[in-house]
Amino acid sequence: MSEPLLVSGLSLLLLGTVLSLLYRSRTCRTGSLGLTCLSSCLLVVFAGEVLYGGREVLIESYSFLSPLEFNFLIDRLSAGFVLLISLVSLGVSLYSIKYVEDDKSEGRKSLHVALMNLFIFSMLLVVLSANGFSFLLFWELMSISSLFLVIYEYEKPESRKAALFYFIMTSLSTVFLFSAFIGLYSRTGSFDFRGFGLLDPKAVSGIFLALFFGFAIKAGAVPFHKWLPYAHPASPSNISALMSGVMLKVAIYGLLRFLLAVEPELWWGVLVLVFGSVSALLGVVYALKENDIKRMLAYSSIENVGLILIGIGLYLIFRVSGLAGLAGLSLAAAGFHCLNHALFKSLLFMAAGSVVHETGTRNLEEMGGLVKRMPRTALLFLIGAVSIAALPPTNGFVSELMLFQAFFSSSALAGANAPFLKVLLVISLSALALTSALAATLFVKVFGITFLAQPRTECAKQAGEVPKIMLLGQAIPAALCILTGLFSSRLFALFGFPVEVEVPDMLFVGGILTGAYLLVWLSVRNFGPSSGPRVSEETWGCGILAQHPTMEYSSAGFSEPLVLIFKKIYRTQLSSSRTFADSRECVFEHGTAEIRLMKFFDEYLYLPVAQAVDRVSMEVSRLQNGRLDTYVLYVFLAVLVLMIFTRWFA
Amino acid sequence: MISPLLTDPLFLEGAIKILFVFVLVTAALVISARNLASLLTTYTIQSLLLALIAGLLYLIEGSPVLLSIAALTFVSKVLLIPFFINIVEEKVKIRRDMKFNYLEPTSSLMVSIALVLLAYVFLSGFFALDRLFFFGAVIGLSLTLMGMLVMFSRRKVITKVLGYLTMENGVLLFGIFVTELPFIIEVLIIIDLIILVLLTTILAVGIDSTIEEYHQRLLKLKIWSGREYL
């Protein structure tokens, strides 16, 4: 029953791609996105059924040669990620119906829709792939289709730079994955993922490292994160929603697929936990100083990938230590946070896209007062912000709570490594706690600066509400953020994940909270200051005659105290110079002052590597002088070397 | 009087070995000759020698494929290709190729002696030393390498083409003595086609130039725009 659903869902996506490529009209684009919606619905039903039933199906589709086969595996893990991709795609495709029409060129709009469908299609097939060959093939298709979407506004130099950066990083990721799969093939004689379980535990560490770095680059874990803050602001908002919400999770899926099949070692867990903690903390610290709303969301994605990696790291540590219950809890937390982040980050990117669409700027300092002009978008953004800030009863709260619970129960660890692990876990726990607090601060700032107070610029004053279909696209993840939070314990029970330490019943918490909010609202309404007689008086304005938007709390002002606290991380450099008219330096003539944020990873990691590559390329390019004679000479010498090698050394 | 000799394997093997020496001499001439007309003549003679070798080998082994190779070589390389190149030589004004890259003719000859030695030592690791096909393979491999040497050490396009054709002769010789025959026939046909395409292209764009000028013409035709994108 399920396979026809899967096949028809995928076929509809392909049909949508072809349709919008063939006919460049608005009707076709809308039809194509309609097909995406329909396909997403079918795939949600399919994934739900597999998750509920817990069955496994292997589909062998096509084989080129013996190891090069298209095989697909449907189990709970892949179904979970198919569910995640389809839910986000459903919202994003509805949102895109109006959003893509913003461009002037018909051809580009159609290409946008076609590439988006292809992108979703390839992501689905990556998570369904049962062997390294089809995984890599669709992984590359996913990378290339998203690359073209990043470079969508190719006239802008920043888009070109972002695309180049993304291309280099994604290629690097593929190199790691490729070497891992070659390693798998050389040891098992097949690319099949089921071979992971057959690997010799001693020889598997190399494959783990290659896979971990490959997936960490794609997921944007620190220090491989630099492509995210470039690529997300450069691409259209619906694509940012898909890339941040879904594509990063595809990398997490790859890591999980491997880790669940092999017998892990303790240091793997420590490595993943350390990477996760650093990514989470640095992600949110960098996000705090950002004034570009989409770049800020990109940094926040790095933070959330860090949280997911923390969950995976804990899972590995507990599993190796023989604590199956805690391992299950950590894994469930990581998996649930994948879904949650996909939902609220796609919602936030879409809402931010609406704001950028209406105000024409991504700079927070130029927004303000939008709650009156875009009330529905404001509400939806608020739901996303509350979820990502992990406030109850939303889904973000549940997954972070599960992570905290796993940390708190770590006293059960025993054995020779227990003291070391306990210290590590306490450090990681404090990083997680700080991250959660800073994430809440971050979203208070973003919501406050964007939507509250007075508009700071004319553009913000002119903004209006976006069309209903765009709101509907955002309403789906928004509703799911609340519903998955409220029904989280039931969802876990329904899909058969045994979580030994119980997940709190958020429906109950939600009920209490709603009751409390209602009580506060009613009491304020009936007994609060507005219920009594009203007196209209002008307030004291500190001696300033008229209040002006420039006097509002600015984005940079809000984060200033935190920037001061974390100045060691930001490595802020202040430089100033002054010239005086007189020799006793009393009469000031001219002065300059500059605040510069040192880009630590750029200066100490990326640039040295780039410069080294550049130097080697310069040397190599000397060999390439454009003359046929020289090339023939190289071939000649290569033949001679080969002859000598095969005769005497082989 | 001749027919008993034609059935005597010892005589035939001896004849083939003598022809091998002639083939080497022609290869040396292709490396060192400056006059284009004599270069072409040398190539024609070399191809004729190859056809003869294939024919003699047919008399020893009796395989009809060898006869067809001999015929094919004679028609394509002794008649057809020299005829085409002759036409080209008549059209262009140049008569001599005096330009060399990396190696002057004398040093080229020294290198080719080393190449023959290398081919001998290389193949002695794989074959028995005293068999005929071992010598065939050595000469074939040396001829291929010497052809390649001509390709990068001479600068006129037409000489490069002759170097390429020499190389292909080497492959043919190697194929006759070592590789399984039906397969090599197909390869030969394909290589011949490539040569034909190569010749046609050069005829179309111009042959009276060095390779750099040829490249410039291609640039003018915007085949390679040479522009770099970000």
C-alpha cells in the first residue's frame, strides 16, 4: 500500500520540475507548486504509516553494474526524515506560490520553481538511499540544485561569493563522503549501507571520521560553518527555509544512519559532543551581534545543529557505557530536535522573508513597528521565536528538556572513564544552559527590534501584510510547532519510541499555562489600570520635545552588554587616531575611530588553507603553459615512468 | 625458385627481422629529416615495410586477418594518406621544417637509441627473448615512443601529423605481434578514422603554420573564448 504513495509522491515532484521548465507561465508555476503540495501530503501519509507500522522495505530499482545500483531502504529512520522534509516542503511550497512571483523575469521564476522541486526530490531520495552510490548521486544532485538556488540573484557580488563558498565547502564534504564510501566498499565489497554493521570495529574509525567531517561540513558545525551565514542571506527566503530547515538535517540523517548501524567507540561520542557544544555556543554568540535578520537566523541554525550533535554525542557516550535507556532518550531528543528545528526555522525564515519582502531590507536597524503593519506575520514569527527560545509548551522546549534530562541523569555513568566523562558532561551542560539562555535573549531582541516600537525608516512605515497564501504556508509549521509540543509524549508513544525517562505531558502543562494566561488577562482587563478612570497626560520626555524612532533601543544597543561580555570571542578591536591643531594637544582637529570584529575562523583557518591551495595551484599552473608540445612531452614522460615502474617496481 | 623460400619459416623470419631493421631506420629518418617531401617518402616506405611484414607473417601463420591488415595498411597508409598529405604539401609554401622543441635532431637520435633499449629491457620481463614476436613487440613499442618524440620535438603541424602516423604504425606493429587480432582490427579502424578527422581539421583551418598560430586562429574563431568568469 505504501510504496505507491511513495512512488506517486516522487513522480509528482518530478512532474512539477518538468512542468515549470517546459512552460514559463504563472499558471504552470502555480500548478507545479500545487503538485509539490500534493506530493508532500502523500509523503506525509506514507511516512506516518511507516513510522506507525515500524516496517522495513528494500526497493531495488535499477543497476548499472554490480556495485552501482539504485537501492532504496524505507525504515523508521528514513521515514522520520521523509516526514520532516515533506512537512516543511508543504509549508514552503504554499508560501512560494506568491513569493516566487516577485521576480521580473518569467524564465527565472520558472527556473526557481523547477530547481526547488528538484531540490526537494533529491533530498527525499538521499534519505531513502540504501547504498553509497545512490546516496552520493542524489547528494550531489541536492548540492547542485541548491547551489543554483544560492546563486539565483547572480547579479549581486555577494551572491556569487556565497555560491563560490558554498560550492567549495559542499565539494569538500563530498570528498570526505566519497572516501568513506570507498572505504566501506574496500572492506565489504559493496556500497550497501547494511555493510556498515559487518565492518571490523577496529577498522571503522577511519570511516567514521571521514563521514563525520563530511556531514559536519554540510550540517554547518563549527568550524566548518562559514558557508551558512553567506549562503542563507544570498538565497531566496523559501530556499533558505528549505536549506536551513531540511538540508542540514539530511546531513544529520547520514550521520545517524551510520552510527545506528555500527558499534561505536567512546571517543566518537566525546568528539561529537565537543563539536556540538562548541557549535551551539559559538552559533548563538555570533548570532547575537548580527543585525542582518537572515544571517542571524543562519547563525542560529549553527546553534541548533550544535544541539542536535550534543544529543547524538550523548547517545554515543551512553550507548558505549551500556546505559541503553539514557542513550534512547538522547537519541530521541536529537531526532525530535531535528524535526522541531526544521519546523520553526523554516517558519522563521519564511516570516523573515515576508518582512524582507515588505520592507526591502534585511537590516534589523531599519525595521521596527511591524506588529501593527503585519500583525499576522508578527504572530507567526512570535510562535517561531517562542519555539526556538524553548519556552513551554512548544516543541523546542520538549526537545531541549529531554537533552537536559539526559545530562542530569549522567550520574549513572560508571567505569574507568566515568570521572572524565562526568567532568566533560558538566562542561557541556553548562554550555547548553548558556546557549539556551542566549537563544532566548536573541529572539527577544529580534522580535522586539523588528516588530515592536515605532518604524525606524520609511520602508518599515510603508510595509503591509503579505498575501493570505503566504501566511497559510507559515501557519502550517507554526501550528505544528505548538501541536508537536503539546502532543509530544503521545507522539513518542504512538510511533513506538520507548523513552524510559518520561517525557512530560505538555498537554497538561499547556492547559495550566493557558489557564494562567487567561487568568492574568482577565484580571488585568477587569482590575488593571485601564479599568479605572482614564487621564490623558503627556509623559516626561527627558526634556526632549518630540519622541523620535532614532531614540529607540537599537539592535546593536540591545546586544552591547553581551558583546562586552564575549569580547574575547568576538575579538573586537578598537582603533582610533586623533590630530590636534596645537602642539600641546588641546585643540582637536581631526579624528577617526573604527570598531573591527576579527573573524577568527576566517583568519586562522580558512585563509591559511586558501592561501596554501593558491600557492600549490600557482606552482601547478606553471606546468600548464597552453602549448601542445609540452603536453605531449608530459604524456611521453608519463609513459616512460609507467614502463619503468611496471617493469621494476610493481 | 621463390615459392620454396616463401614456405620456409626460417627464411621468412629472417626476412622479417631485416625488415625490422629497415623500420627502425625509417623511424630515425622521421626524427631527423628536415625536408618535408623526404619525410613523407620515409613515412610511405615505413608503411610499406609494415604491410610487407604483415604479409610475410601471414605466410608463416596463415591467419587471413594478417592478410587483411596488410591490405588495409597498404591502401590506407601507402596510398591514401600520403596522397592527401602530398596535396597539402603542394598547396602550402613550406618545404622544410627547421624548428625544434626541447630536443635537436642529434639528441633526439640519442634518446631514441635509449628508447629502443628501454623497450627491449621492459619487454624482456614479459616475453621469451628469442622469439620473433618479442622483436616485433620491441620494434612496435620503440616506434610508438619515437613517434611521440617526433610529436613534441617538431614544431610544424604537418611534421607532428607524420609523428602521430608513425606512432600509429608502432601500435599496428605491436598489435600484429602481441595482441589478439580481431580486436586490434577494430582499434586500427578507429585510429585511422581519428587520423582522417585530424587531417581534415588541419586542412580546414590551415596547415602552413606552427601550432601557436593554429591556436591563434582557433581563438579568432571563438572556439575557445579565453575569457575568465568569476
